[in-house]
Amino acid sequence: QKMKEDAELSVLEVDSQPMKLREIFLEAGVDDEDLHSAKLGMGVSMGDGSADTFGRFDRFNLKYNPFGNEKLRTVFLRRENMVDGRYLAELTKESFEIRRKDCGKEIRISVYGKSLQEWSDLASWFKRYEMSTFGVRWLVQVPRLYTHLKRAGFIKTYDDILLNIFQPLFEVTANPSRDLDL
């Protein structure tokens, strides 16, 4: 649906150049005929923890690249992108509608500890797209990514992660008017 509606929309910046959604799908080798869940390639395995997608973060991430393309993951499955996480919100809301009336849903979203701004950004996204709905529980998870975040230059020490995760929560608890969305 998005490929048809937003094909000419710039959705990603690569090497300081905007990329249109159509270009990303073409790069992934996907056309209108290929858009079906079997080709999506996002199944997970639950093995013994050594080679499965839940035991290895790198393999877990690879499994969540739609059509094997990390750019499509950035566009559709992340909040931090050129469309401000709109596609993620729309996909998530579609999953709300699939939910049976007598059954709840538990959604997980990550805060990584990259910056003090993450919580505020998540709260703004949540409010902007009206993500709260009856029967859905949201869990915020903190993946263990210290080595990756340090290597990428987001943090210098483990203390930075702890501050980025907890300081905004402590501050807004003590003074809720500091960030009304959070």
C-alpha cells in the first residue's frame, strides 16, 4: 500500500542524498507483484540460544530487515527516520485491529540509552500518533548494546547508558511539567 501511495516520497537519507520509497523497494528487488508476507523474510527461530534469533542480537536484527533490506527496516520499523516513525505507528495500529476482542496485546519498544532525549522522543511519538488503546500494554525494553553504542560513538562509558535511561525518568517524576508528553 505504501509503495503505491508514497512511491515518490523521500523517506531516507543516504550519503546526504534523499531516497524515495520506490528507489528503496527497487534496490531491494521488490515490485508490486512481490509484496506478500511469504517473501517478507522476517520469520524468527527459537533455538537453543546460541544460533537462534533470540540468543544473538546480530541475527535478531537481520531477521527484522523486510525483504532482507536494512533501509526498509529503517523506514518501516523505526521511529527515528524522515517520516518521523509514521509508518511504524500505522503498522502497529493495524496490528491493534487484528487483536481479538477477548485477548490483550503486548507491544515492546526499545530505549537504547543513546541519549538523554530518547524518552522524550518516544513520548512525543506515542502522543503524536495516538498509540494508546484499550487492551494493549506497552513494554519498554532496554537491549544490551553497550559495545555497539560505544563503538558508534553514542556513549563513552556504561554510566552514560544508565544516565540516559534513568535520568529523564527521575527528572520528570520529580517535576512532571518538565516534559508533559513523558
